[in-house]
Amino acid sequence: MKKTYFSLIALLCGMLQVGCTCEELPAEQTGKEGTFTLSLNAEDILTDVTTRGTVDVSSFKVNLKDKNNIALFEGKAFNQLSDADRTLPASTGYQISVESCTQAEATTANDGWGAMRFTGNATFDIVSDQSTPVKVECTMGNAGLQIIFDALFTAKFPIYAATTQDDRALVFKQANPEAIAFYDAESENTSVTLKITGSKGGWEDRINVEKQIALTKGKITLLTISYDENSGYVDIEFETNTGTETDDSNDVTIQ
């Protein structure tokens, strides 16, 4: 009788352990599913500074990973996400990222001048039999550089250019006064070296100087190159979204 009693106790303990184990199983192992809805920049209108037009987010590429960084899908157009794409096992830590184009495309588009790249991301959880709203705010994910040669400079140096000292060797000159070059800016130390030249066509009154320009992710750096008639210097003025800065160290002596 005692033996049977102890056997019953052991059986009950085993059942309790199984019950506890079932309760502690991760949600994704229960077979339950939920859905999500995705909105991009619902409260903000994106503008492309190169075209001054509104950006259409419908073709933005969407990538989704689970909490273990396993890709569930990649490069799906926002406007082509299906119900099946938005139905997921109940779990935590889903990671969604959105981009208007890849980093490579953002630096090779427009004959090598590049293009604005918009990116955004969010994390979210899926609850069984519920729909989870997911909002992603995309912002400029690369950096831009624009150069303006003012009237005093171009009068002093009718033949002028600023050339990037990199593989693309982009040339800012009179023929493309509104050109903007775009650069990958994932690191904090993104910079570009410029070779600035100017002359009247002869050997006198010439400048030839190299300057390293720091670029900031999410901003267009505007470089204004001017000539100061009083000092005889060429001034290089930096302007970004944070303001304007002119540094004496950027004064260039005319040769």
C-alpha cells in the first residue's frame, strides 16, 4: 500500500512538472500567430533635396528578422507586403528595417553622384490573435556635399573647380552649380578630401589647395567658396543644418 501511495505521489509530481514546463515554453513554440500593420512616416512628408519633390515611400524596401537575427524576408516593397508576410508566430523582438535604396545604389546612382538614402527601423512583439501596429520613421541615412562658388570668387578665378580626391573623382564646376554628392555615413568619421583650383588661365593669381571636409549623417554640408577683396584670401565657409561656420584656418593664400 505504501508503495502504491508513493507511486501516486511521484506520478502527481511528474504531472506538475510537465504542466510547469508547458507554461514556460516561449510563445513562438505554442503554434499561436498574430499579425502586424506597417506605416511609414505617417506624420512626416519626406522631401528629396535634389529634386525638391515629395518622396514616394511605396517602393521602399522592407527587411524583417526575428529576435535571433534570422532573416524572415528581405527587400520586399512596402506596397507589396502580403497578408502572409504580416502574419508571424507569437514572439518578442522582431526587427524591421526599411530603406529607400541600398548603400551601394546610394553612392552609384546619377552617374556616380549618388542619391539621398532614407532608412528607418523598429522592434516589435507579436501577440497571439492580435494585430500589432508598427510605425517606422525614415530619415536621411547618408550624407551630402554641395559647393557654391560665389560671384567674387568666380570673377577673380573664371576657371575653377573642386574635385573630390576619391575613386569617384567628382568635379564641382560652373556646369553643375546645384550638384550634390552623396556619401555613405554609417561611421562618425566620414569625410571627403577636395582639391580646389582656380585661375585666370595664366600663371598668376592661381590657387591649388586640398581640404578635408567632415560630413555628418543625415545632413547636407554646404560649402561656400568666396574671395575676400580686402584680405586677398579665399574663404571656405561651412554650412550644415546646425548653422554656419567660417574658420580662419580655411583661408587660402593666392599664389
